[in-house]
Amino acid sequence: MASLMADMSASSIEDSALTANQHRGDAMPAFAVGEAYPPCLLDSDDLKPMTLSELQMETHHRGRVLRLRREEPVVTFKARSWTVVKDRSTDQAERLELVLHKSELGDELLEASKSFAIKEPYFTLNDQGEATLRVDHPSDLIVENESSKADPSLTNGHVVEAATKRAAALKTKGNAALKSQELAEAHAQYTEGIRCLQDSGVTNEDIVLDLHRNRAHVNLSLQRYDEAKADAVAAVSKTGTDKYTALDNKAHFRAGAAAYGQGEYNEAGAFFETALELLEGADKDAKIFLRRADQRLREQETGAYDFSRIKTLLSAARPRVDAADHYPHTVVKDTPTAGRGLFATKDFAPGELILCEKAFCVVWGHESAAWTSIAYDVRDDKIRGFPAGLSKAIVQKLRNNPSQIPKFMDLYGDYVGLGKELITCDGQPVIDVFQVLDIVARNGFGLSPAAYKDENVTNASTGLWIHAAYTNHSCLANSEKDFIGDMLLLRAIQPIRAGDEITHSYDFTPDYETRTASLETTWGFKCVCALCSAEAEDAVDVRKKRQELLEDAVKFVQGNEAKGAKRLTIVKARRLVQAINATYDEQRYEGLPRTALLGIQSWLAVAAKGMNGMR
């Protein structure tokens, strides 16, 4: 116990130093990715209790549950949080550590209560060699709210009366928390009120409708659209009397807002129409959102976007686009060599828009959610930069909106995990964080160049687009991506015929060795396109010479203005082109791009225009 307390003091100092470094932007948090293991798939009541004295090192205690009490303050880091816990019946203490996914609704999980249940606890050594109860999967930690224990007043003969009175008090507390924007607390109070009434069999009292309606409002603010819609529907009265007209209008509007947030614009429009009908067309907000839903449906069907207006509405404060997805002329199918891919169902001419897709999740560099970590993966013994902020945000989004789990988990990842099935235990969705980690690593993209100032490798803007993620790589791509806010646009750069696979380049690096290493490390494959095959046959000394000449060309372009360039400077550029060309085998590279020439040739094209203008 004493050694744990000493660790707490030392870690507090370490945490302060880390925080200071992060504010300066010169440090990246680090964490280890251990051997993947599945989350518990049983309710805590179906597990056999155990004590800390029964823990065995490097063991997942399957079928067991620990019920613990927090004894000390929580030490928080960017990538983890930890504290000291004890058995409820003994003085034995151990370290409990949450890795990466350590908060819920904006609050630290370990600070949410003093009582926890750890399902199928994993006892191991942490990065510093300390014995630790490590929790990777959020659903393996049950935060036990002591205030939710059975109220003795609900066991007497006045169950309904007592439950209604307690629920009203919880509603008042929730309203106060909502007024002060303590959303997690408001959600907890409303949820406890609903649970209290459900346990007591109260279903038709006004307080039930009020709690669901109010929680729907909180859930919308927290972007918990699944529960917001369910709450709003549950808040609609079944009487149809005038007494409930205004309240039912609110419920339908909130259901529409939740459906809109999910991208279900047909359903959203129906809810907004009902909200309007209830107030005989007098609801201005419902009118506005009904028009928006109709506009989204037109975008979805036709792909007709007002891109100029969309761009003018973007800012650092509002970087996310209010627009619908459009990809009716593409389909996901199996490919001969690269798993699943994206295929055209119609012809596309160069420059034609193939698809527009809003990000499933994006974190912007100027937002606190964006951070890059150094991750050591014991599975392949490699160290990588990893968009930890994006991975964390996606897990939170999936926990908030479980209906999105199947389509996200259907994306490719090296680790199969639980597959794409939605599983719930103890009233919460079960998410395999190792599966999410691999999906993000293989399918996420940076929004480069830097979208906003003060962005660098430590806080790069990153996102994931589910449909576009099926677009495979080729160095000889037939499409290229662009971004407007968090919307990805894919346009054809070569003629694409119906039935062709659509590809874009994941890495534009001209150097073969660098590009190949990047593709293998980041995305886990080796490109076998015609260009890579040709470059692979080049002798090592030839590729080295080409890279040296490319570096010379880059320095030349950076150091010489093309417009108004003197004749002697242009001659030097042409000599560089000749030297680079000499590193390419004419027969083997026939019809293939010579990527090392692209920059210097573009410079020459601009310089030539300037020379022509002087004649």
C-alpha cells in the first residue's frame, strides 16, 4: 500500500510535466497495445465473485468478477487513468488502470463513483513494470451508482406514490444540472428517475413522459441519437388531448432532430411534419428543419450540392458540413486480390464526381479530442504514430449510438474481434477496442494539408469515412479525394467504366522504398501495381541515384521562381529532367508515370509560359 501511495505522488509530478509538454506541442503520449483479447460477454450477475488475493499474474480471469472500492484520488494522463482500489471486505490494495477509453459523457470513469465491478479482470504488468488491473474494454468496467440502490420506501404498500415522489425529485435535480450544462449529471438523474419508475411498474404517469422528454434533450446535446430518438418517442402521450399538444410537439421535434443526426432524413422529415401539424404550422423550428431534411434528401438522390455556400458556412468553430451523403453509383464487392473494393455502376468521365460522404467521425487539430500517440504494438513489435484521439472518439460514438456498430465493424481490420454483431451486456454495448484500433489504423485518413493553423503531427486532423474506406489503393489510381470540411469528395481522374474498380492513392511518395515501407507499415499490404512492379525491377543503385536526383530537383524548384525564370536557369532544369529520365528503362516504363519528374516538369511548364509571354 505504501509503495502505491509513493507511485501516486511520483505520477502526479509526471502528469504535470506531461501536460506542460503537451501545451508546448513538443511531446506525444505513449502507450502499449498488448495482445488482443476479447471483452467479457456475460452480465456481471452471471459471473462468479473473486477477491484481489485470488489474482494471478498475466491472467484473464474468465467467468469471474471483482467488486472494488476506490481508495485514493484518480491520476489522469492523456492515454490512461489509474487509482488504488481495495476489496470491499479486506484491506488488500491493487492498482486499477484504464487504458485510452477512460471517460464517458466527458467525465473520467474512475471519478464517477467509488464502487466498481471489473468483469473478467486482467492482471498484468503495466508499461512501467507495475502490477496492475488493466481495463482496455469500457464494457468490462461497471460503474456502480450507490444512490441507485433500492429505496426502502418502494417496498411498502405505497409503491407508486413513493416512486413518483422520488422520480419527481430526481427530475428536479436533473433540471438543475441541465440548466448549469452539467450534461452527464443531468443524464444520470433522469436515467435514475426512469429506472425508479420502471422498477415500480409506473408507466402512465406524466412524470414518465417528462423524464423521457428531458433526457431526449440531454441526449441530443451529447449526440446520443439512438437513445434520444427512443426517449422522444416514449415521451409522446397516447391520449391525443389538448393538454399534451405542446409537449408532444416537443417530443416529435426531438425525435426528428435525433433522426436527422443519424442521417435518417426521411424519418426526420416525418417527425418534423407531425410536430408542425400539432401546432397547426406555427412551429418555426420544425419548418426550418423540415426544409433542411428535404434538402438533404435531394442531395442524397441527385448529388446536387451548393459547394460555394457550404464553404462559406465553414469555420474553425463550425468545421463540420451539414449535408447528406451521395454514392448511388458505387457498390462494394469482392476483388480478386485485395479483399473488398469499391466499384462503379456507371461510367465516370475525368473530373466527374463519384461520391460525397460525410465523415463517420472526424477530430480536428484545433479540438482537444485530436491527439496522436506513439503506440508500441507487441503483436508485431512495431512502434507507430497512431491517431489515438480518433480511435477514442469512435469508441465513444459507438457506445453512444450502438445502431452504428454493425456498419463500422464490417470494415476491414487485421483483428476480427467480435465481428459486426451488436452485443449488449449489463445494459451497455460491448465494443472490442482492439478491433476498433485495427479498423482505424487501416481505414482512417488525415485531412491534409493541415486544415487549421497550429496543427502538426501531434494533433493532426484525422477522420474515417465508411463507404469511401472500401476504395483500395493504387499508385496508378483512377480517382482522387478532396475535402470540404469533414466531407470527402472523390472525383475521377481517368475514364472509369461501369464495372471498373475505383482506386485512389494512399501514398504519393515518389521514392519506391519509402512508399513501399509506408504502405506495409500503415496499411499492411504491398502494392503490386504496374508502376511498383516496374520500380521493383530497378537495380538498387539506380533507385538510389534517382532519389538523389529527385532531392536535387526538389531543392531546385524550391529555390527558383518559375515565372520569369532566366534562360540559363531553365537549361539547368532541363538537364535535371534528362538525368532523371536516364534512370528509367524506356521499355519497362512505357505508358507509366515517371513520378520523380512530376515536380520539375510542372516547374518547366510554368517557366515555358513565361518565356512565351516575353516573345
